[in-house]
Amino acid sequence: MIVKICGITDVDDARHALDCGADWIGLNLVSGPRKIELAAAVAIAGQLPNPSRAVVLTASPFQGGGRGKGQDDRTLTALHNAGITRLQLYGAVTNEVLGVLRERGFETILVQPVSDERSLAALDEFLAKCGGARPDYVLFDAAGGDRQGGTGRRANWSALAAAYAAGRHAGWPPVILAGGLTPGNVAEAIRTVRPAGVDVSSGVELAPGRKDHTKVRAFVSAAREQSHSPRGS
């Protein structure tokens, strides 16, 4: 079970999350109250025992032809040089982008908002077009709203559970579940959806971008305990 604590904005919260047993921490370069600058993300990752445990949330690079390509190249080079190897992608992700990122040494996490079965059909269609350049993981988050993650809303667990029951997940990359998770409901989420990982941000905060260390520890503990429980318990 992968446990990711997202929306980290300082080294203290990052180290605490990893000390509690989280696998990854998330650094947001995209938008919202937890957004940090590239230099801050590089600095935080550089003070971790292993910078590859930092996942960087970023807009899908190389969109719109040549415009912005140079900046995207510089960003990717800075992340790679910092030892960051995993990107969580927002925006217009294509199989070409996934292929380029793989060639440059990055694993990729595709974000898929889930409102109903149509969301999952869109994912199936996208994966069918990817060929060998598939994302390494897919992150299911809540749909709707004008913020990209960290909203506290749930993804549609029922739609995901039905897809698992029907065996549709066999064609998906490993699934990470996000959206409205808390220390109090993460065990239920794991029992219902059976993801490969869970991702929390607002559910373990004192305020946006400031983690509650007690809640972080409780979340990791609850996720670990449930992931080791017999299936169906």
C-alpha cells in the first residue's frame, strides 16, 4: 500500500510524514493554496533522506507547440538534477508527453477525476490510445470545482468499486485513491475501492499547506492497518 501525503510546503512537514511511514510526499507546482515555487520544491526534496520520495504535481509539459518548451525543459532538468523522479500530471496529457517523460527518467501519475462511470470509460479510452507509453499510476480524485485537488471532496467510490467488481481494473495501471480522505475514513476507502495507494492533503491539515502531525500519523497508521487486514474484513 502506497501512502502519499500531499500538499507539503515545508521541510518539517515533509520529514514528519516520512518519519510516520508515508512512502511519498507531494509538492504542488500547479495551483491553489498549497502551491509552491520550483525552487522551494527542489529545496525540500534536497533535504529528504531520499529525494525520489517527493512527487511533484505539475502541468503536463510541452503543450501548445514550441511556446513554453524551453521553460518546461528547464523545469524538468531542475527536477531531475534534484533527484525527483516522479511527476503527477494535470492538464492535457498525451501518450507523446508520457513517452518523453519516460525517456527522461520520470515515472508518471495520471490524474483522473471520477464522477460516474463515464469518467472510467474516458480513462479506458485514453489508455487504449497510449500503446506502450502508459502512465505508471492513475490517481482517482474528486470531480468538479475549479481547484485541482485538495478540495476535501470524495471521488465516486461506488463507481470505482463497481469497476473493480467487474474486473475493469485489470487493464489499469496501479490505482491511487485521493479525494476527501481522512484518518477516519481511509480504512473504509481501502475496503471499498481496494487501491494500490491512498493520497491525502486537506484531510490531515491544520490549515491549507500546514499539516497536523497527529492527523498525519493517524492517517498512515489507519492505512497501514487496513492494508494488512484480510480481504473483505
